[in-house]
Amino acid sequence: MFGVGDRVVCVDSSKQPHTAEELTTDVPNWVVKDKQYTIRAIEHHDFGAIGVLLEEVVNPPKYFKLIGKVIEPMFAEWRFRRLEESKLLSKYEILVKDTM
């Protein structure tokens, strides 16, 4: 669905009540709904999930029992949609928006 370098917007930053506390601890830097991001990596996991890493959000690596290795926590692909060319903000627009 996405490729490295694609610009996306977060469409769902929610956390399920039963996992919110764990996610807050394990993934201290979380995505924000309606904010634009750049895909820096994509991982297709053996259990069927697709995770993405973002240029603008970095988290410390953590051991995940499900996959048996230490990796940076990824965000589920379904949390994002690709931005249409007309909706892309320039780096200047993003900088101005972030300072407001």
C-alpha cells in the first residue's frame, strides 16, 4: 500500500482502553490524528500485520515476544492513508504551522 518516502496522514491515533497503558510505556512517542508523516520503513510481519516507521516519530527499540526480536515499535499501516498530491504541505508550510 505504501512505499518508503511516501507522505501519509494519520487517520486513527486511538489506543484501545485495554492496551493504552502498555502502549504509553512501550511507545512513548505516538502519532497524532490528521498530522502528516513520511514513511521511513515498512515491515511485513509473519503474523500478517504490516508496520511502518515514520521519519518524524522515533521510539526506543523494545523486545517483542510475538516476533522474538528487539525492534523499534512500529505503527499499524491501517492508521494512515497516503496524501493526495494536492494535500501535501510543503516543508515551509509545516514549519509555519508547527510554530503557531
